[in-house]
Amino acid sequence: MRPIIAILTFLVVGAGSAVGQNFEVRLISGIGIAPSNLDSKSDWIEFENHSHLIPIGLDANYFFLPEKRINFFLGTGFEYSNNSYFQNIKHLDYGYNLQSIRFSQKHLGIPLRIGSEWKIFNSNSLGFQCELQYNFAMKREVVISPKNFASDPSINLKYSYSLTNRAKNFLSKEISLYLKTQIAKNLYLISSVDFEFRPSSGSYDFRTDQIKTNTNAQVEASYAFEKEEIKNNILGFKLALTKYF
């Protein structure tokens, strides 16, 4: 962790004193999905929905050859990410969905970045970059467990549920391809496609208990699992405003 902080300090403070167009700052926002969302046979969290949001994401890059057609840069920054999931509660006899529980994991990431740009016409460029990012879990554990039973009078069913969501720190890798378009003097718009390789970002436990009443008789059923790993890559689309200094 100390090398990451040292490089972050050097790039932001040291490179800030550079002259010309060696130093840029990017304000980024985006959204992403897990490729598993495109697979109808996904077998763990049904209707899982991954969003990659960076409302205060900030990148800082230092360019070594700003006057050349092909340029190289190093950078760092930080980004906030929120990944959302839905766990269905199913009727244990008939298999249809009773309710969906939404939960999320939030991380703050600090990347180390290397990349290159190729000027294609005027001041516009195509870029490619790779990142190694350490992601800090902003909240380690969240428990969702209503005190009372929910009910479905149409089928004489009462049910309860509990879900424990655990996030952890992890290291991810990302590759990006982007187009940088000039919109004003020293101001650019970046549109990018990214793929983030993520190991397990945490795990969760789930349990449901159900009571069905039939002609004055009650039938009880329950279902539970523990330590289900959350492990998905992310395909992302981002926009950024870039300012040179």
C-alpha cells in the first residue's frame, strides 16, 4: 500500500509543477455490466445488475512526449464504484419469484496506470491504457433481515428472509480503449470502452423460511446457503472531461 501512496503523491504534487501540456486531469463517470448478465443461464444471482458509477472519479496523468504523434503516459487517481445485485426469493414449492432483495458493494479504488496515445487528426487521439487497481471496501458487512414475516394472502403463504453481504479489499486489472476529442482549448472529451478483470470482491449468505397453510394444516420449508462468492468481471463504458495544464 505504501508504494501506491508514494506514487500517487509524486504524480499529483510533482507533475503538477510541469510546464506545457505534460500534465492532464480527467473527471470521469461511467456505467458497466457483468458479462454474466448477457448469459441467460447464469446460475447464482438471478437478474444480477452491476453498475460501475464514478460520480467523483478523478485521474491524473503525466505525458512524456506531448509534442510527438505517439505519446506515452503514467497516471493514478481514485474512483468510487457501486456494484448492485438482486437475490430472488422463490416459492419453495412452485419455484416462482416472491420478491427480489437488492444489495450492493461499494469500493474506493486507487489505480496505477500506463498508456499511450496516437494523434490521428488535428488534436484528436486514439488511446490505450492498462491499470492495476487496489479496491478498498467502504463497508465490510451489511445484514438485511426484516423482523416480521411477509405474506402472500392469495396463496396463504408467509415467508421470512435474511441476507448478509460481506465486501472485501481486492486487486483488479483493467484495459481500456478510448477516443479523445478536442472541444475547447486544452479541454477534451474522452469516450472509452473498458474491461475490468476482478477476482472475488466478497461473499454473501442467504436464508428463507416459508409457511403455507392448506385446509387448516401448515407446511413449513426453508432454504439457505453460506459464503456464496461474488466474482464477476465488468464491461464498462465511460465518459470523461480532460483538462491539460
